[in-house]
Amino acid sequence: MSKIDELNQKLEKLNLVGYWGIPRSEAFEPKSSFEPCLWRWDDVYSVIREAGEVLGPEDSMRRFIAFRSPGKVRTTHTIAAGVQLVNPGEIARAHRHTMGAIRFVLKGGGAQTTVEGEPFSMEPGDFITTPSRTWHDHYNGSNEPIIWLDGIEAPLMGLLEVGSAEVFGAEQQSITRPVDFSRHELGAVRPSWIKQGAQQPPPYRYRWEDTEKTFRALGENSGDPYDGLLLRYVNPMTGGPTLPTFSCEIQMLRPGEATKSHRHTSTVIYHAFRGSGFTVVGPPAGGRAGDTRFDWREGDSFTVPLWRTHHHGNSSRDEAILFSMNDRPAMEALGFYREEAA
């Protein structure tokens, strides 16, 4: 046995390791262990409807189907996404957790999510936040199932090992505020006693009708060369990201529009809310594989891992709208965010 082998054995017994035994690379670039993945709406809708028939009201809180990337247990390494269905008359029990979460309504209407005592109406295209450790429950008082896209920072919390969860003492929390009260409380004219710059973002409902009006008002603008008409759901108190660790956006690709290609160190989960189009994702840095092309249509969801070049296009005669969530705020807070044209 060589002296180096003897030393390595001593280190192992002491729970130590010598770096000379670790393969070295003089230069490398960011590289995700996740690959791009596409989930077809026809498939997702079929199984979530089946879950709605098979699982009873007692399971409504857990009637959630997550997008799982091939070979992984999560959607991405920082954010998990999937769909949830609540049947007519059902209540998804009140609870809270460390992880911040979002809901983007896909189908159905007439339901509500109550967050910290405030009920928020749920209609297609509405976007609702449930920040970290806020009590929330869901009730579907309509005569049809409601389905929404869920996003939650569970993978990041798991990595940091700070996750926690609690179940409320009753099935529903008490309603202490009028419907959509925060829309007025946090508008352009607001009460003087509302604290500005609070670290914890408030629960909020971003109505689709407001988002759509903004798109119409900006329709003639050139937009972002890499993302078309891109709108960000900002914290209504600070103008900052949606939640401290992840941000949500929505973009319109106009008929015939094709964006330029770029890459960044944030991971993105997309959902095609309206229309159809395509997204081309390049290989990982240093990889020899070819591009991955997703021809998506309404209802499909897909991922673009970090530091992968990508561009979007809409070759149809109709507008296409993509909702998305990304971990850019976390990367920026850590000083790890980079972006460059391809």
C-alpha cells in the first residue's frame, strides 16, 4: 500500500477527505442534472379527472398530481409544479407550511381560496399567492370541478432542511376580510398604516381581466427580444418578485413572432395558457446532444433547465400566452444569477 493510500484510509476513519482524490476540471460552466421535459395537457387532464373520481372528499387536500422530470422525483431542483382538482362542494382543509406557493387557475370557476382570513375568488387565468406560513384552504361552491396549476418551493426547502407544515384546528379558517379586500388595501391609493417594504409578501389575487387589459394596452410595443410581451407578477407592496425565492411571469407571443435565444442561471417551468407555439432548448454547456424542440399547445407544461439556451416562437395566426415560474429571485439573492444572449 502506498503512503497516499495509507493517508486516505486515515482520513476516511476520521470522516475527512483529501481533495487530491477528487477529479479536477480546470474550467466548467453551470449544468443542471435535470433535462427539459414536456407534459401534454390531454394526458394530465385525463389522470387528474380520474383522480377526481377515485379519491373522495377526504382526500381533496392531497388530490394533486405533480410533474416529475424523468429519473427525478421533482419537477425541478428548486420548484415543484403540478395540477390540483377540487370537486363541487368540496373543501380542501386549511393548513400552512414553510414553503410559499402559487395557484394559477386553468379550468372551472366559482371557487375560492381563503388565505389568512381573506377569501379570493378563482376564475380561469387568475393567479393567487399563498406566501410562506400563511393559513390557506380551498372551497368549491360551484357545480363543476375546478383545476389549477400549483407551484411550490418544496425542493428548495428540502435542500435547506427548513420545511415545516401544520394542519388548522378546523376544516376552514374564519373569514375576517371581505372578498378581494387586498386589491383595494394595496392599490395605488392605500391606507397610511400599511407598512411598506415588509419582507413577507401579502397574499394576493392577480385577476386575469387585469392581466389581459395590460396585454391589450401594450400590444403595439416591441416587447422583450427574448420573451415577447413579458409581464411580471410583482409583490404589490414592494414591486419586487412575486415571492422571496421564486417569481411568476406571463408572456404573449404574437402571431408570427419569434424571440431571440438566450440562457440564464434560473430554471423555468412554463404552462401554455392560450394558443400554441414552439420552444427550442439547446444542449447543456459542453454537451454534444442536439436541440430539444417542444411544439406545445394550450394546456401543455414544460421546463427549461438553467443555463440552457432557448427561444420561443408562434407560427400560428392567433396569440399564444405562456404562464411561467422561475427561481430567479433566489439566484439573485445569492449573487448567482447570470444571463447572456446566445
